[in-house]
Amino acid sequence: MRVFSVLLLSVALTQIFGAKALAQAPQVHERPLRAHLAFLADDLLEGRGTGQRGGALAVRYLETQAALIGLTPMNQGSFRQAVNIVGSKTLSDSSLQFELDGTRISPAPGTEIVFGTMSGNTNVAFDAPLVFVGYGIRAPEEHWDDYKGADLKGKLLVMMVNDPQATAQEPQRFGAQALTYYGRWTYKFEEAVRQGAAGVLLIHTTASATYGWNVPQTSFSNERFALAGSGNALEGWWQEDSARALLKAAGHDLDALRASAESRDFHPLDLKMNVHVSLHSAIRQVEQFNVIGMVAGTDTELKKQAVIYSAHWDHLGMVEEVGKPPQIWNGAVDNASGAAALLAMAQAAVAHPAKRTQIFLWPCAEEQYLLGSAAYVKNPLWPLQKTAADLNLDSMNFVGLTRDMGVAGSERTSLYQSAAQVAKNMGIKLAPAVPDLGGAYFRADHFSFARAGVPAFNVGSAVFSGDGHFEYAAKASESTAQMQGFKRDYHTVRDQYQASWDLSGMRQQAQFTLNLGYLVANAARMPVWNKGDQFSRP
């Protein structure tokens, strides 16, 4: 880990040389940004879905534009990096039955329970005992281990989502009000794999998940994706009322189980019942592509290090809903806006290289939980130890100029001080920090880099930096109605490009990101994590 004194020196150098570095940053123009946005969000691209024709068209467009702009390909002369993904859709003849005292009970699929496989196998069948593992967390820095060395191989783990709650004695336990990564469903599925479990079921409540039952219900009714060889044989969600009733029949009180899980002394509990699983899935192997190009640095030594700008190109594509014909979910704001902004930024950067190399990355399959960026981090085209930062763009401002900029997550690193310098020079403010109740920091492509030790965050107008920042901006902005409208349109068929949009704020956001990138690219030292942060480099 870099020592803390380096952080102080980095901040001082930023303050001294910040204005000079910013003066070298080229200007992003709105016209190309709008043209790229209009095309990427057009019906022709069919919503840029993972494993769909529209996604292939988006990749072809991005690599063509990268070549036209003058970016340098990084993968043996290609702008593409292949990402191998497994698609899985649970078939209707699948069943999950709990056995209690010789009686088999089948929760209703969809309304009471949802499940699938990420194993890549078309047929999964097993019998297994159920074990309650509390929050399913192993967090050494919190002196927390819900597993206590128990042998859980071949068992079905039942666990809660979210984190153990803070207490009067430990008010900052597990991030206090903010959700930590340990509270995310993704971590819990990953930990089940590490435990060698037969599978995992998460008990859903709206309060703990921060969203309603309809979210996992919708997700598991459609094709789901994972990197090849990375998932559980069975994973799913169990609706609270259904879980409570079955646990009661087995002699357990769900509230008492929850209470026991709030203690470090918790041990895995055998629930004294079995599960019988017969899971049939439609499986397909899908090759998707990250698109990536660079602008080489000018300094003999510093060009060996790089700043990455990222924005995912995919959305949800052609979506089928029960009783309706397929509809195009265009994903104009999420995230044709970020993909378009990155093209406009690259066009500006090519003509004005910085000291460090600048990399422009359009990951695939972000909507399938960051699969493209995760694949890049596993097989980076630039050494991660020589990657100074990842500045990510996702769901950008489409309602005009903003007076503040959201930089949630930057406070983990020296990037916060750099962002403050950029904001000051641009005459805007940084949006005030709010508790990250929904775990927004863990839900965009920058997080793949953060997990690998690269300082990273999502650069947003205050509108789109998470629920709290959204509310702040809505109160402060003259375009409150449009912002509130997008909250309703997010991840729906209504997220469509409008020629009437005022993109001055989107250009402003792109310019802020490029300015910050140039400040990092021209600085004497790379950014550093705050001392003791969970994602600090070793």
C-alpha cells in the first residue's frame, strides 16, 4: 500500500500545478456528442442488448468511430476485446421443493421464489440440507465471519441481504447507514461459490434489498448472464412471507434468526430440512466485445502509465413481456449518453495528448452486472499497477447546465482533491456527500477497477450519482420535472432520446471528466487510495 504521506504530496502537487494541467485539456464539443447519442439510442440498434443483433451493431459503430477519430487499437491491431459469457434462462418445467417431515412443499415460482443456474449446465439436479448463514459475510476488517469454518460443501445456504446493522456501541459498523459491498447480493453469491455450496437463496425484503420483489422477479424471468465458470449451480431469491411460513413450520422464527445474525458470535444453523432441485435451463455461449482504444502519452516515462475513461455501450435490448410483443428498450440516458460522450471526449483528446497515456474503454454487458469491465480487469490490456485511475460515465445529464457535479466514491482516494480543483477552475461545486443507502458505488463499471486496486469512481452530475444525489439535484435545478421523470423512466421502454434535450450539461459533465483525466494524466504522481480503504492496492 502506498504510504499516506504520498497522498498529502499528491494533493499539494495538484493544488500547485492544477491550473496549468487543466489549461492543456482540449474542449469537448456538443455537436458530435449529440450525433453519437442520437444514433446509439436509435431503434436501428434495438436497444444494444447483450447477445442480440443490436449489440453487435453498436460494437461495429464504436470501433469504426474509434478508427475515424484516430484512436490507436490496443489488442493486436483490433479495437475489440472478446468477452465469453454464458446466458441462462430457467425453463418452466424446473422445480424447487422443500421437504419437511416427509412432506414436500413447492413455493410458487415467480410469486414466492425465483431461481436459476449460473453453472453453464442445462440440467442441475440435487438434494441438499438447508443451512442459515446469517448475512453470509466474511469481512476480516470488521472482525466478522458468519461461516466460522463450517463445512458447507454441498449445502444450500439461506441468507439475508444487506449488512449487519450499526449499533450504539459501534455506530460505524459496516458503513453505518451506507451499504457496503458485503451487503450486495453479488458478494453473497460470490461467497457461496467460495464456500463450495450447492447453492444460495437470499431472503427478500424491500427494506433490506432497497427494491421491491418485482426486481428479482423480472430478472429471473429473463435470460441472465455470467462470465464463463463463475456462478453457482443454483442461486435465487425467496420472498419473505413464504420463507417465514416455511421456517415456522420447521420450528424457526425468522425474526429470531435475524436477531441472532446481528452478533459476531453467530454460527451457521442447520434448518433441519432438505431441498430437492430439478433445474432445467436454456444455455448458450455468447461472445461479446469490449471496445477499447488509446491516445499514447508524450512523456518518456509517464506514458508507461495510463488513465482510463469508461462508459458501457449495452442496454437491455429487445425485451419480451408476458402478453406483449417484443419492445425496444433504447437506453438513451443509460447508457447511450455515456458511450456517446466518450467518443466526443476521445475526439478532443486525440489532437492534444497528455503526458500519460489515455485509454477509452466501452465495456459490454454492464447491465448484466459489470461483466465486460470484470473481464477486462481479469485480462487487462494495460497493466493495472500502471493504471492511474478509471473515470466512468453512466446515465448523464440531459436537462441543461448543472451547478454541481456528483463525485460519490472519489472521497476514498486522492481523486476527490483533484475533482475539487477541477470544479473550482470550472466555476461549479461538488455535490454534497450523502449516505450510499443503495450501494450505488458498487453498481457501475468503475467498481471492477476499484476491486482490483485502481482508484476509480463514477463521474456524474448530481442528478445521477445515486438516489440521494438525484434528490439533491432535483431540488436545486430548474428542470426538476425532467429529472423526476427520468426516475420513472429508468430501465423502462420510455428511456428514449429526444431531439429537444438540452445537452449543455452533458457536454459540461464530459468536459469535467476530461479535465479531471488530464489533471491526473499530467500530474507528477498517480492517485492513491486513502490509508486503510477496503480497496487499497497491496
